[in-house]
Amino acid sequence: MIKKIFCILLYLIFVIPTVSAKIDVVYPTSKEITVNSDCMFFVGNTDKGAYFTVNSKPVKLWEDNFFVHVAPLEYGRNEIKFRSEINGVVDETVYVVKRNKVNLSYTGSANSSYEKINTDGYMYTKTINDNSTVREKPSSSANRLVELQKGIPLYLEGKKGDYYKIAYTGDTQFWIHKSNVQTPVKIIEKQQPMLRAQRYYSNEMYDFATFHLTEPVMYTLTHQNNTIELTLYGINSQDENGNITPNYKYKFTRNKNFLGYDCSYQDNDLTCRLAKLPENNTSNPLNGLTIFIDAGHGGNEKGSVGPTRVYEKDINLSISKYLTEELKNSGVNVITSRTDDTQVKLYDRVDIAKKNNALISLSIHANALPNGKNPYLLHGTEVHYYNENAKALAEIIKNNLSHDLNLRDNGIHRSSFALDRATNPVSVLVEVAYMIHPEEYILLKNPEFQRNVAKSIRKSIEQYIGMLKN
């Protein structure tokens, strides 16, 4: 009898499969969280065949048994109870979300006053970093006006918080963070830099304009329609009426859209270069072009995480590989930031594109959402750009992805990302679809969908190049 019972126990342990009801909540990563919104989304997965509820109400399980659930929130403490059951085996977990009331009162100052740092003269300094950002307001969220190289002299007249106000005449204010400049020193008057000569020349890839100065000065480039205006600050010149102006302006004009353009100093010489569309005598509009493809994230930078713990970095890489194949088959010289699961520094990606003289830069991503947004309402495909010369390419890619892949059109957006801020090459960041929208997540994992994304982007670049040629 004892032997028979022992055999039954062995059978139950080793023959009958173990049935679990484990709940894996992928996001949020903490069981206690505070938000200022009226809802909170939860994504994760459970076991196949489970009866799954949130606060006692059944919730749909998608392919691979994952869930995307949006919980409405009351002010104060909210308990979100997850329960999964299979054949009487139960797993439960509770998340606590505290919703705060938003204080809409504004206590800040509306004026733009700042502290004068030298009432009888100026403060002199130099930039100490490459990519030293000059902004139009003393805030890290303010519009970027230019990114200066290391060693550019600046004259300061004021300070607000951690920002110095640069002393230049004009309607626009210029601010730079204190971490980007040397400790300012007091001077009585400014030196008067001069423009000694200008030189223009070309090669197969660029048109160049070099401005020979007595010392480097701050500059800005503004692009509108078919004109790029370079302003050299502190260089006296004459306007069209013969009046002396404190800043020198030069306009580059073309009868079609500009490709990439930038300026950089070599000693006291500022050289601006404007990319040219390579001559292409074949019927293939992409043949001979150099294009940079950045597979977003990589290594320890996982990006967003899907409900079944698929990482965005892997989806980005897979789409990028298909896109590389599509473009190479069209005669493109493809440069990539990574071809495997390695971590590449953000500005190293930008430098790779620039050093290889890429004409176009594409950064491939899959989207996520911040707390308080509803993934069933906000989803689809979108493309980000920062500079005017990339806007047309962003629009074409977004239109084709939306149409070709039947994705919701979530628009193009002017956004300040490292991978779309460069004016040279023409740079856009593509958010193909959302990792936490259930139907789009299923698509993003599908190799056939990934290949179709690549085909649509390749077609978009062909249309963009055709637009430039015509």
C-alpha cells in the first residue's frame, strides 16, 4: 500500500505538468508610484490559459498572453489588484498608485530681468566644451540657437540662475550655461574683431565659404525656404542703405531645398559647407549616396520594454538590418552605428555620420509613453526633426509608413534629440510604432512587418531625392 502511494506521488510530481499562474508586470517597475494624472497604464503577461482580472474585472489577454491595461485613478491612494488563476492555482499582486492634485497656481516671475554682472564694462570668457549650446532663454528647455566649438570668445553682461547672458546687439537674447564657459574676467571694453576676407570653392560633395577673421566670434545659421543666413556677431558691416550694423550677415541661396549644411572653425577661419546632391546618371536615384542608419539604444540601453519583455533595442536593430539590406541593394553606401547588441555613446553616433560625410541620417526607434497617457488613444507612427532642411524628409517617411503599413498617422514633430539636431547630414528620428500598444507591439515583433518598414523607408528616401532633383 505504501509503495502504491509512493508511485502515485512520483507520477503527480514528474508526469503531470505543473500549472502556474504567475503574473509578470513589466511596467511600472515599482509597486508604489505617485503620479499627477487621471490614469495609469500597466503592461505585462501571465500564463497561457489563465483567467486574468484587475480589481476583480476580467482583462483581455493578447497574443503571448500579455496585457495592456489602463486603470482610472481617483485622487489619493489607488490600489490596483492583479489576479491570475489556472485550475485553482492563483497568483495575486497589488500595486499602489497615489494621485496628487495638480497645483495650477503660478508663483514665478513673468519678466525676463537678469542680474548685471559688470555695470561699467563686460565680462570676458571662452567656451570650454565642444557642442556648447547657446539658447534663446536661460533654461535647458529653451530653443537652441547654435552649438559652439571649444575656445570661442564671448562677452557677457548678465546672469540668471546658472546661465550667463551674452552681450550682443539684436532682438534675440543669447544665453549659455555656466558649465560651458571659463570663469569670466572683467574687462572695460570689447575688442573689435574684423572680417579680413572671404573665399568660395567647391568639390564633388560640398560648396564651401570661408570667412577669414581676426579672431573667432559667435555665429548663428538660420534656414528659411531656400535661404540660409549666416550672422557673425560683433563684426561691423554696412547694410544695403550704407548704415553701419554691429553684426555681419551673409545669405546662401539655392533654387531648391538645401541638403546638409554646417559651419566650423579652424583657428580664426570659419568655414561653412553646403552638401551637394551627387551626380547620378543611372535610373536608380539612390545609387552612390552615403546614408547613416542608427539602430536606437543597444547594450545596457534597452530602450522601452514590451509586455513580454522584448526590448526596443532588439527591434530597432532588426529593422535597421532590413533597411541596410534594402539600401545596399539600391546602390547606397550604408554607414551604421551598430550591427549587434553593443552600446554606442549618443554623440559618437552623431560623429560617425558626420565623419563619413553621410547625406542623410536615420535613427530607428519604437515608441513608448510617459505616465498618465493612454496607449489605446496615443499610438501610431511619427517622425521627429529639428532643422528646416529635414522637415520634408520627415513628412515623406511618416506619410509612407502610415499608408503602407496601415498605421495611425501621429504626425511629424520638431524635437530636440541628439540624433535629429545635426544640420549636416539631413537628420530625422523615426518612431515606427508603439511598444505598449498591443496591436502595434505584435506587429513590431513580426519580421515581415519589419522588412516592410524598411521597404517603406527606402521608398521614402527615393521620393525625397527625386523631389530634390526635380
